[in-house]
Amino acid sequence: MGRAERAVGELSKVRAGWRPERLREQREAHGLTLEGAGERLREVARAAGVTVPAANFQTLWQHEQGEVYPGPHYRRAYCLLYRATEPELGFRHRLPGEKTQIPFTPNDAATAEAHNGSHVLAVERALLQIKPGTEDADSGKLHQRILDAWKRRHTGGDPNRPTLVLVGGYAGSGKSEFARFLSQLTGWPVLDKDPLTRPLVERLLTALGSDPNDRHTQLYREQVRPVEYQCLLEAVYANVDCAISTVVTAPFIAELTDQRWMQRLVNRCEARGVSVSPIWIQCDVETTHEYMGFRSAARDSWKLQNWDDYAATIDADLRPAVPHLVVDNRLGAAISLTDQVRQVFGTVF
């Protein structure tokens, strides 16, 4: 068992709502042995394009016995395999208002040919995660634009003007995963800060005599971060100038809380006939810590090694200073639901 799994195991006893016996009940109800369940977990994760767990029978047995709490990639695979949500599988309590019972349609050729009302309903249910974060934010407009873009991929025609969607939030909150979900629905390109700027940032930090994975020192904040975001915005503006709807994701902690910065962005976009829709991903500190640990990104090393210091900088009540929408991803609830929607469509929208 690796260090990450051991760390999760140490936290397992305080997991509110965890009912490990439900995994065994589900496995037996599906007529699977531990070895068979492991094989199927790998298959469904691979088909869905998510992280594939090792899923050996010893680890699955530890999950069912309550000795080790499943990490996020295991939980996603379990939910996909058993076609259920995390609360239904006993991983945690249900959040207030969280949808748990998701209707599924068979993934066969006959149903693939006809995207009927149940498919539209599944997408609409997932989009309801995007809620107004301020009274003057209109989530309905963005919901409709995403739906229209999805329908356009099959029927043609889009009555709406192009849209720039800014997905922001703290590191490890689930920004990239949610941005990819929107892209899969709409066909809009995703500009993700980390893969887009990481090579430049690492080379620049090294040239300045710092650690290439530095994301916390004054040198990074003052000399590197501004260049990093400038590169991201230049890529954004290239799409805006072509009136291309785009999903861009980065923490945007300083930017979304700066009214003047946001106004400059809105003015630039409006001049090209492009609307701006900021989305804030809300996540709890514990889930953020877990996500960081399992994605094993070098840029997170300092945060994980100095977690108490880093966690003290996270303001759970922080919100953009402009009209915005919010996605509640506490305990991974939003990402879990997007996985369920992908499965409704057999991972193909």
C-alpha cells in the first residue's frame, strides 16, 4: 500500500457517513468476486477517461472491511461501476439538496441513435450545479447557452453570442475537471493555465535561481505569476478576437476579486461581442487536500508538505467581487454528478 493510500487510511475513521459494508453488498448484488470487481473497476475507469485505479483484490477487501477509505479515483470508479452516487454507496452523507438517484439509459446502438428527453433532462440536472453566487448573477442564461451549444453539435445553429467562461477557485478544488465537463457538453475549447504555461514557468523559475515547482514565494508571486497569467490571457484574447466561445480555468484568486481587472476583461470581450460568465468552484479544505495528494503534481509539493500553513491562507468564504455563478464541489459532489452524466451518454455527449 502506497503512502497516499496509508494517509487516506489514517483519516478513514473520521469519515462522516462512511458505510463500507455497502461496497460488499453492491459487489455481491452484481455477482462479482473481488478479482472480478477489480477488473471491472479498471475497465469502467479506462472507458470513462478518468484515473484508472490499480484495484487489486487486497485493496478492495480493505475498502469493504473499512480498513482503508477509498481515494477519489477509487470512489469515481466505484460510482461508475455500480451506477450510483457517493452517498448511495456509503462513502459520505448526502449534502443538502444533493441529487443522488440518477436515472441511467442503456448504452447500446439503439439508444445512441435517439437523444430523447431523458438525455436533455440529465444535462439540465448537471447544469443546475451552476447557481447564482450573487443576486445579480443570471445562471439561466449560461445554462441555456451551454444547452444550445450541446444541441448545436447535433442539430446545427446557435442563437447566442459567443461566451467566455472563467472557472476559478483554489488549487485542488476541481476547476479543471469541471471545465473539461463544460467543454465536452459544448465543444468549446478549454484553456487551462497549468498545462498551458507550466513549461515557461518552470524554465523562468530555474533561470531566476528558484525551484521550478515554486508557487509560494515572493519571487514567484511578483516576477513569475504576472507573466504566467499574461500568457494565459493572450491565449484567451486570441479566441475572443475570433469570437470563439471558450472555457478558461485558473485559480483567478486575485483577478476575480479585483473589480477593475474584471471590468477591463469584460470591456475587451464586449467590444468583440463576447459575453463573460465567471464561475467560482466552492470546495472544502479536506477534499482539496485529498485531491492534491492523489493528483501528485510537483507544483503542489510545498502546499502538501506545509499543509497547515497553506490551509490557513484558504478563505472558504472568498467569492468574486463581481456578478458570478458558483458550483458547490464540497466533498466532490459536483464532479461526482458530472461523472454520472457522462455515463448516461456512455461518455459520448
